[in-house]
Amino acid sequence: MIDELDLAFDEHADRGGIRSHRRGGSTGGKKRRGKTGVAFLMAFVLLAVLGGGVFLGYNKVKNYFTAADYDGSGSDPVQVAIEQNATLTDIGNTLVDSDVVKSTKAFIQVAEKNPRSKNIQSGTYNMKKQMSAENAVTLLLDPKSRVSKGVTITEGQTALQTYALLSKATKIPEKDFQAAAKDPIALGVPDWWFKRTDGKPVAKTIEGFLYPDTYEFDPSMDATDILKTMVDRFNTVVGDMGFADTVQHDLTVSPFEGLIVASLTQAESGIASDDPKIARVAYNRAYKKDMPLQFDTTTNYYLELKGGKAKHSGQLTQSELSDPKNPYNTATKKGLPVGPIDSPGKVALQAAMKPATGDYVFFVAIDKEGHSAFASTNDQHCANIKKAIANGIPLSPC
């Protein structure tokens, strides 16, 4: 089959003399001129098509590098929650899901041009649907757009203290948190935590499982949701640490007993570097020396549970310290108390997981900076107390 392009090629060959045997009269010349016109027309059409293809291809490439974006400041209001430690890509995806920006790429392109974008905080923001990426970045950097404020639960806070802080930040009544906390397993604490190997009773409470951290809570969350979030954080941290497996394998105690030691360490510690030795004192007294812990912090914890206030060690009465009704009594009862007494942080958890080596059974704060001195004998301990008194620590001499 011969098409017009073949004819054009033949015509070109005639002009070039290669096919000179094709000589014709006047009628043949007219046919060739007709064929030449058609060939030029087809060639023009082909170039136009090819040129259009190039143009369309350019547009596609251009569109690939130019991110889709909305114009203007947006329409309907919408609240968007930015998760903690979210990357710009994470934030962009969240905004696209809520139809705030048209594409993640547009958001990233604008955010990367603004050095302040690295300061976008987690939390819930008042935004608008179908905003330009530039307007979205501006709103995320405006403190007034942020609905939820961070609430920080510091290491060593008790559950009751935590409820008070959460209530102040969220306006949810403390009693709602207390009610939600009655079933720690429903909040996400695995039931295997509430087991001991030392034969002591187990306090099946949320104490110790509300991980201390800074949280951003969505305004729509209730008390149960908030406590679940904190328990989930605890599960993640101790899981990443390998806490449960380590204490069972290396120390031959249950994870719950290890958590109790971590909470005691947190309560008694003045500086983090002393934590491993404090944990060692607790383990030695509870499991090796058959002697009471004699940690005043456990008495103060019980006073708080009863609605009282914590006291300085020197202000605690003997009846308070040795109260037989106190399940957290460590003044006269041997072994670990029935449960944790606060929420330990990662340093205290690590100390309980990997305590210092040594036969320490005494420690005392020896300066106003919180450093402690450790001893294996009563004489050494008395010498440390003498040193503490000389440094202005209000203690009674041995």
C-alpha cells in the first residue's frame, strides 16, 4: 500500500535524478505537482500534531513540578489535629485529608521556604477548608489558631496529682479521671502486669502507668481517651526498652515489682545519676537483706490517698510511719509495697531495669543539690549523715 508520504519520497527522488527513468509528458508533470501539494499538506499536519504533542508533554512536565494549590484564605472552618513529632510531609497529608490544602507538595514547598515552619507544634488548630498552602502555613504558625495547649506531666507525679493537672488543662472534672481510672485494664494496661513473684498483694490501680510526658489532647477527647493515650505511651516506652523481659531475666522479679522499684527510685532521687544506686538499695533491702525499705515517700503517698498532704521526713510521726493499716507501709513491713507510688520516667525505669552493682543498703542526701551518699554498713551511713549535717542538711545525728 502506498500512502502520501511514499509519494512525497518518490517526488523527492525524481528531483534528485535517482529515478530519472520516470520521464513523462505534460500530463504526468501535473500529477506530480498535485501529489507534491498533498504531500506538503500532510507533512504540515504531521508537524502540527507533533508540535502539539511536544506542547502537551511540556504542560504535563510543568504540571508535575508545579504542585496543585488552592487560592485564597479558605472557606468553611475546620479543626485539624497535628500529631506530636509530625514531619512536614505528615502535616501536609493531614491537611489534605481535611481538605485544607490541595496537595501535600504545595504545603511542603511553601513550608520549606519559611524557616519558622520547623517550629510548627503539635496540637489542634482552627483552620479553613480549601486554603492556599501559604495561608495554611501562616495559620499553623499563629499561636491564636492553636486550640489545644500542651500539658506536661513531670516524672514522679502521682495519679491524683496527674488528674489535677489534666483537669486544669482540659477543664474536665477530676472526678471523671478518677472514674475512668478504676479499670486500668480497660485503659490498655495488659493484665499480666498485675502479677508478683514475691507473694505480696497487688494494688491493681493505674498508678505507675500514666507515663510522664508533654501531651497535646484533642478538645473532643474525654477522660477515658486521655488516660488511654498516656497508658499507650507507657506501653510504647517500656516495650521499646525491653523492660519486662529484662527485669524477669536479669533480676528474676516480675515486671510489676520492677515498676514499683522504678517508682520508689523516682520518688527518692535527688539527681538522675544516683538512680541506679537507689534502685540497688531497694532490691537489696527487699530481696537480699530481709529488712524494711524505710522509705518515707511511701508513707506520704498513703497520706495523699487519704486526702492529706505530704510532709517532710522530719515531720512524719511514728504512728504515721508505722500505721498497720497502710498497705504502702515500708517503715515496719518488709519487702516492696503493694504497688507503684508515682509515674516514673525513663531514667528511673532504666535504673530499676539495670541497677548499680553493690551491697548498698543505706543512702542519704548529703547536699542541697540533691546528691546522695551510699553505704553498706550502719557506721558508714552515720558518717554520711554527719557529712550531710555539715553541709546544712537538717538531719538528726546517729
